Amino acid sequence: MEVSHQPSTSNCEGDDGILVLRVPEDDPLFEKKTKLLKDKGFSASDRLCFDLGALPDSMENKLEALVQMARIIHLNDIELYFASTSVDSMEEWYSPRNELEALNFVISQVDLRIKISDPKTKSSLQNVKAAIIKRIETFGEKNTVEARIVNGASDNEAQLIKWAEKCGVKSKLEIAYVEGAGRGALAGEDLGVGDIALEIPISVIISEDLVYESDMIHILEDIDGISAETMLLIWSMRERHNIKSKYKLYFDALPEKFNTGLSFGLDALMALDETVVSEEIFQAKEHLRSRYDELFPALCTAFPYIFPPEYYTWEQYLWACELWYSNSMRIMLPDGKLRTCLIPVAGFLNHSVYPHILHYGKADSATNTLNFRLSRPCKKGEQCYLSYGNLSSSHLLTFYGFLPQEDNPYDVIPLDIEAAEDSSSEGAYLESDNTTHLVRGTWHSVSQGLFNYGLPSAMLEHLRKLSNPGLRTMTLLQESLENEMKILDDLYRIFDNMMNRLGGSEMDDRKNTKWDVQLAIKCKDLQRNIASSILTACLAGRTMVEHELMKCMLEDVLG
């Protein structure tokens, strides 16, 4: 389908002023992204070209089309599931992560093109880059959270920073305690797109190499099925108490308690009853306890001089698990291997749905350092945020011990729905035969009208086919509209039952001052809000459908 404001995609590779965007062929979502690009009016080809020759005269239209292509190329599976196919929504954006990813991707492509262009084309490309950076700055200005400093760095943290600097760490960040966030990293100066906020030498990183250099490796290697991560966890339980450890100041600066969902008490777990996170915490703790019982006290009994029993209690094991869950990062080191590591100083960076730093997972082999480069500006004194990943609030609560302050687009509720006889769907971007569908707060959706209602099109179409296989759906014909009312009623019943199981907010023990109970109540409120938005959408949708159905029936009466 052709759209007038789309860029030319014909036979343009190799020409000056051309940007070539493509969906990588090894992308697991290649076919779905290509289909979405086509639905949006772009070329169905995997190679999408953008002619900059007319810039800056038609800058905005061409720029918007370019950014929209970049957004689609960088969608993840959840963002793609909820993506709208509407051609009218050219300014649609999918998530804060996706927006920053897309804009920075365009900058990277422009920079590559600048290196090989003539002076005239370079000037045009510089205009494009400046316009993209302006968009990033505007994005940041709209999503800045003011950091209220409670305290500066503690003595232990200050000692850690001094040690890190001696080891070659270069930082433009300052450590402080921020209201509502605990420890955080603030920009020590104004930082722009592409600036390196933190540079960590590989020699400072805690990786599995340390286990292989230790006296416990010959014992751990003989344990069937033990992972590198588990060996590191066991190593860190003893290293924490080693007064001669190279990393003593790092361990000294760690909290005595991490207060993640894994440490929730009985009251908090009861408050989470019937929520998505309740089962997640239960399964995680059951797995950890089972693994601990397999290892201890057997190792302590057999090798007490290497595994001192006082260092390997259940409480210390849980502390180490919380350390690695909440502070570790997956890093590709210069040898090309992907490893789970602890990164001293980098652990002070808090997570945000609107991060400043997106990419940090690959070491620079030229400098032998791990660089934390900014994807959006961070002003002096502003808290500098990292992205821990595309994680739901339930996952962040369970393994990190906090809930995001912002609306999280990855907060979804899964629904298992039986397969339809004919489940092919023109608008669905998950597998057509997948019976697990997702819902999230309808406030994230830009499509609130008839046949959309703020609900995911893939799920709606699946329900339509399930309710009446072979029916031509999404039409203003009576049978189609009656089917529409049925699926909205069915959805309403599902989420009405969920709301009843969650109970009313007045039933929560909101006077309880325990940290875990307070977090549990906030988490339950979040699931209530999502379910409530679905109920509201179903009622509003039913009103829309009833209106169209009355019109349809009136036309039949009038002949």
C-alpha cells in the first residue's frame, strides 16, 4: 500500500545521501516486522532506503518516516504484540526503550554515512543528526525525574570509589542517596548523547575467571550440572569475608540486606495473594531452596576448610542470590564469551523505564574496558539511569526489590485461550496458533475506537475467530456486531472474576509499615489498575458496538 509521505525505496543503495535501513535476516521477528512495515505503507523489502536529497526542505515528513521505520526494526516481542497496524498513526511510538533505541540507531547510521560522503551531503546529514538529537533532548525533557538528595555517599562507598579510580575506573558520576530510590548515581557534569559516563577496566570486573583461579574450582567442577553462575555465587559467599580480597571494599559497600521479593515475609506474601508476582516469588524461592539443599551442608561437611559452615548458611546463600540477581550484568568480554558478572561502581546505577544508558553489554576490545555510553542527555545533578532490560514490574519486585515510578509498558497479564478452528489473523504479530495472549493497561494504547477499544488486536481477532469461525469480522453487519458484543462480554467476565479474587483495596493492610507489605500492596494495586482498565474498555466498547448495532437494525427496518 502506498502512502504519500513515505520515502522512496526504489533502487537507491550506493547513492550519496542515502540511508539504508533493514530488518536483520537473523532477527527472530523478521517476518512480523516486515509485515508491519508493509502495513504502515513502507516497502515489504528487508532493505529500506531513505533519500536525503531533498533535505532540509521536507525534513519533518522524511524524518518522521525514517524514525517510524527505525522504531519497527527495533521492536521487541511484547512491543510488537501490541503494535497498531493503523497507517494513520505515523507518530505512533511503542515504548520509551524503543524510542531511544530507534533514535540512536538513526544517529549511528547517519554517522556511518557521514564518513563516506562528500561535503555537500555531509552538511545535509549533519542536519538530520541535529534534528534527531533535538528529538532525544525533547524526549528527555518530558521524562526527567527530579532527584532529591537525602545523603551523600557513605564512608564505605567513598572508599570504594577511591579504590576503583586507582584501578583505572573513569567516572563522570557521583554517588548519593536519593529519596525514594536509595543509592543512586548522579551526573557530575552535563552529559550529552554518546558521552561515556562510566568506563570500567576489564580487570576490575568480577567474572567466573576468579572461580577458576580459586582453590574451590577442583571441587565445584566435579558437581554434575553446576553452572558458572552458581559457582560464582558460592565463591562470593566466601570472598565476602576475605579480609585480603582484592574486592574487599566492594563487598564492604554492599548492603546487609537487599530487600528483594525473595526476602518477603508471610504478611507480604499474603498481601500478594492472587497476583501474578505471588507465583513468581513462590517458584523462585522453592528453586533456590532446593538448589541450596543439594549443595549444603554436604560441601561444608566434606570440605570444611574450603567451605566454612558459618559462611554457607541459608541466610547467607539467599543474600548472595539477591546480590547476583539484583547487581549482575550479562557482559560479552573481549574473548567473545557472554558471561554473568558483577561490575563494581556500575551497581550504583538505578533502573528506569526512561533510561539514559541503554547499551553496556559488550566490552571494547581496543581499550579493554566496559563503557557506559549515554543514549540521551543527563544534566549535572540529575540521576543517571540504566536499563536493566525489558522487565515487568513483577520481575523487578521479585529480583530487584522495587517497582518503577513510571508506567511500565512491560506490565502484562497473560491469558491462556483455547485455539480457534481458524486462528489466522491479518493484524496479529504473535504466532497465529499461539493460545497465550497478553493484556496490559489500556492507557498505553492509542487505538481506543470501535473494534480496538484499547485492547490488543491479536487477542481480539483470536477471540472473534474462536467465537464464530468463518465469520467476516470487524464489519458493521449485524452478525459481526453481535459477535463483537459476545467477546466483550466474555472478556468482561474474565476480568471481573480477577478483580473479585484480588479483592478491594480497602481490604489491604495499608497501615502496616513493613517495607515488604507496602511494596506488595503497591504491586497488587498495579494489577488491579490493569484489570480495571480492561473492564472499562469492555464497557466502553460495548456501548460503541450497541450504537452501531442499533443503527444497523434501524436501517434493516427502514428497508
